[in-house]
Amino acid sequence: MSGLTLPDSASDPMLDQLNRASSAEDFFALLGVDYDAKIVNVARLHILRRMAQYLAKEDFTGMPDAIVAERCKDMLERAYSDFVVSTPIDQRVFKVLKDAVVPAQPKPTNLVRLGTLK
């Protein structure tokens, strides 16, 4: 884990601390989530993207910082566990991976069958 020094949460709300985090390891350290470095090294961007998807569904307005921190921790744990049990290819959190499985639309043909001509 990183040697990150955590600021006092009373004067520095958790969401502000997370906004300043510069690596996946910083997120794990800030939220106190244990992780396997091998998984994070392979799926760091995917884990953070999935966490962001979970966070987008939340409304933290008016919540005490301790509750916000606990919810963020739960979401990071959930996002991380998604990639413990499957791969980034299986999860497809990025558009480029989603588009890779969309079947190509067949090109229209300008074929006129001889039997249809009169």
C-alpha cells in the first residue's frame, strides 16, 4: 500500500480527499480497503471506473462525513470484488470494450435476384 498520510477528516471531508487521490492505491488507503496488488495492477482503471459508476447513483447531500466514508468504502469494496471474480474484459466498463462485442451491422446489399425481374 502507499505511504499516504491521511489528513484529519473533520477538517477535510472524505469526498475532497478522494478528489485529490492520484492513484488506485490512494483510494484503497484512504478508505481502508485491503487489496491484492496483482489484481489492482491489472484492473486499476476498471475498478475506479466501476466505483465511479456506483458513486454516480448516490446522493451524499447532507450526510455526515462518516456515513459518506462508509458508503464510499462499500462501493470501492464492491467494485474491487467485481474484478476479483472476473476480468476487465468480462466486466466491460469502458466503451471500447463494450463496442468490441457489439455485432457489426450487415452492410446492405444492392443485389437484385434474377427471378424478381420481369
